[in-house]
Amino acid sequence: MTDSDKPESRPMSDFLRILENEVQIAALAFLAAVYALRLVWLFRFRNRKDRTFPAGRGSAGAGYSLMSVALPGAMESTRRRPGFYAQFIIFHLGVAAAIAGTFIIPYAPGVFEVRPVMRLFQAVIGAAFFVGVLRLVRRMTNSVLREVSSPDDYFSLVLLLVWFAAAALAVPNRPDRGEWPLILYFGLTAFFLVYVPFSKICHYLYYPFSRFYLGRSLGHRGAMPPLPGRRGAAPAAEDRP
């Protein structure tokens, strides 16, 4: 690595430096504050006891329900179309990589000086961008999805695509060759941190609560399905003759 490739030798404007640090910290603090308030609101709901006679274990049902995201065979959509599950994994790996980049670039830039690591991040984020395009096209061309889609669905997905593209270009972290990819990347990140708590993207905050209470109720009533492929498992309704 030459001296011109070292992070300290790469000029950066004050605007970009503030955007990567103070602006991101302020936006992250806002996100944390909103989520803290929502968690306080969620925990204020009373935990009501199921009045039905127990036919199973609620804890087992809750565990199964929480882990259903890791059981593609338990869902009809991913069981019949495993490509959907692969898209789900790739898309969320891209989100995780893009989020990680917002911390690596300002606070651990040496990570992306390792070219294979930088290229791996770009590949994962690029694959997520491609999956996002497939999702957008499917949402626009599938008549059922069009009926249930709101403006927020399209806006969030398009914004994520732009964010993925900006992240892939910003990962090399070369402000000396042009700051606009980094400015776009960190500008969109700050916007997301403020926007996400009020959009459908915040579904991950409610997922543990909804899956836990649903699974506990069904497990208590003995209505949880057996694990796919398990001996003695009853066939799913759509698989029965």
C-alpha cells in the first residue's frame, strides 16, 4: 500500500467529516429515543393469561414461532419457491453489510483497506441491490401485490435501492477521488435513521412481540404444526389430496 492509499493522506471536506460523525450520531440517538418510547409503550400492555385448557406448552410454541424465520420449510411460500428464501437472506445480508459500512468507514477504515474484504462487501451489497430490483418489479407487475401495496412500500424499496447503490460505491472510501458517493451514502443513512421508525421498515421491532405472543397462544392450545420433515408430521393443508 502506497502513502497515497493511507486513510490519513486522503483529503476530506469538513462537511463530509461532520456527516460521517456528528450527523450520524444525532440521527442514531433519535432512532434509539423513538424505539425506547415504543418499547415502553409495548411493555405497558398487560400480559393476559390464556383461559383455554392447556393442550400443549406455550413456551415451545413461542420458540417455534420466533424461529420460523429460520425454517423456510415451515412456510408455504418458501417451501414451494425456495428462491424466495434465498432472496430474503441475500437482501438482509446486504442491509447488514451496508449498515456495518456506516461504522467501518469513519471508525475502522483499515478494514476496507483489505481489498478482498472491500470487494466482498461490494458483492454482498450489489447482490442485495439486484434482489431489491426483482422485488420492485414483482411488486409492480403482480396484481395481488399491487392491490396491497401502499406508497410507503414503493418509496422505502426505491430508497433502499439508491442506498445500496451508494453503499457499493462508497465502500472503497476514497473521498480524494470524489466525495459524492460518501455524501449520498451517509446522507441517506441519516435520513433512514429518522424515517425508519415511522415506516413499515420498523417491522423488525414488532416481530419478536407478535411472534412470541402468537406462538405462545397456539402452543398452549396445541395448535402448533410439527417441524417439517419430522416423523409423524401431519401434511400441510395444501399438500393433502
